[in-house]
Amino acid sequence: MNADWTRNPLEVAALAVSGAYMSRLSELPELTLGVVVRTRGADRRSRWGRMANKHAGAQAMREELGSLSSFVVVHFVTELAALPRPFSVVYRDDG
């Protein structure tokens, strides 16, 4: 998403898993993905074409991540501290 979706005004700053994934349950009822988003920097935007608005950008991300599996639940936040605990960061873009 960060590299290819240059017309999306948002990008993923970090991705974390939480909820039942962090428990010792033998079956996983859902996989909660916490997506930390930020506004895409001007240097990472498409030079041509029209940018989507933030709502449309977030919806596109939600649909893409939700399509990974029927039990994926996506939560958007703007900082890691807003994620439900416990969580584990699986991706971080410090760029």
C-alpha cells in the first residue's frame, strides 16, 4: 500500500495484531489488525492524477486488509498508544 497506492492520501505507519491472537486459545475467533495511519508525505505522492480523500483512502485500505480473511477485523488509529493491549507490532515504517 505504501509503495503502490500513491494516490491514497494515507499510508501505513505501523501494523499490529491484538485480541484473541495474543491469547492461548486453540482456535482463533478473529484476527484484530491495528493499523496506525498517517498522512502521506508530499514526496511519496503521485505527481499525476487525482488524490482520493482521506475517507475514501481509509475505506480502500479497510477493504484490502479485510479481504485477507473473513475473520480479520481492522481498526484504524493515529498512534500506537491508542491500540488495545496487549498487541504486537508486526510492521513499522519509520520513513
